[in-house]
Amino acid sequence: MEEIFNVSVVSHYTVDKLLLLRKFVGDIYSGSLCIPVDCAQRSVEIEPGGIKIRLCVWSLPSNYNFSDNKVSYKLSHGIIILFDLSNMVSFEHIPVLHNNIKRCGVVNNTVLLVGNRCYHSQPVVTQRQIKNLCSSLNLRYYEICIDDNYGIDTLFNNVCHEITKHAASNKNKNKNYHEKYKHKHSVNHSEKNNRRCVIM
């Protein structure tokens, strides 16, 4: 049985997120450009272990209010912040998107920064700017070229790896927390029984 991962893509309104969805499913995307939220999905098999995942990639609207995307952020296993290297406005908008994600209380999700390089346009965002931003926001960075279908499969395979790794880490943290709580509760209960014995 396939496990389902939901991944949301957000960006400045000048970035074409739906083109990424089309490339993700091999240019056979049949969604409508008119509706504000759209989804493309396909099965992804990741190594090691050959884990099969049904990856659902959602394009969230760029011109909606923060509250409109809040539920989508919380339901996502991963979030991709997409920008164009030839579009400085889309790059400068990243902190706003990142802040919106944090305002939702999204701390247990995988958040990645993805830059799209257009070969027919000169990049205006430098690698130093990207590195500094990733360092300040604590984001992992991937670079793709949607026009040439470069790096897209690698990106989504890595997204699945990041989500599974993040989920395993959270599971271990929760397990350790419950074991610590159980031990503390057991010690407190034992101390209370000892006090009762002394009083009697």
C-alpha cells in the first residue's frame, strides 16, 4: 500500500508553479489554469528499501490572504518555496512566504527552497545571496530548470527522503518524550507511596 505525502508549492505570483506540476507528471497534466488551487500526483519509489509513495503536489494560490493558505500549510508534509533566478522580486518575497509558514506553527514539516534557472534569461540572483538567505532562514536549497526538465525528478525524490527522515526523527523524539514522561510519572508515583507509608 502506498503512503501518501502532500507537498505544497508556494511562490510570488510572478512565478509559474503550474509549469512545475506539469513537468512533475511528464507534461500530461490536465488541470485547469483557472482554479486557484491545483494538484498533480504520481507514484514515487525511493531507495533504500524501495518505499512506494503517492506524492501529491499542490500549487497554492499566490494572491490569497495568509489565512486562506493556513490549512493547506498545516496539512502538508512538505513545503516548497519556489523562485526564479532571473526574477529578483520572487527572491525578495521568500522571507514573506517563510514567515507565513512559521505563523501557521508549521514546525514538523519539511520546508525547502527551490530556484528555477531559465536558460533563456540571465540570472540576477547570485549564489552568495541564496547561500546567505538559506543560512538565515535555515533552509535547504535545490536548483532546477523547469524548461529543460532538469533536476525535477531528483528534487521530488529528495523531497520524499527529507519527509521520511523528518518523520522518523519526530517519531524518535516523541518516543523518547513518552518514555521520559512515563519514567518520571513512575518515580513520582513511587515517592507518593513511600510518603504514605511514612505517614501511616
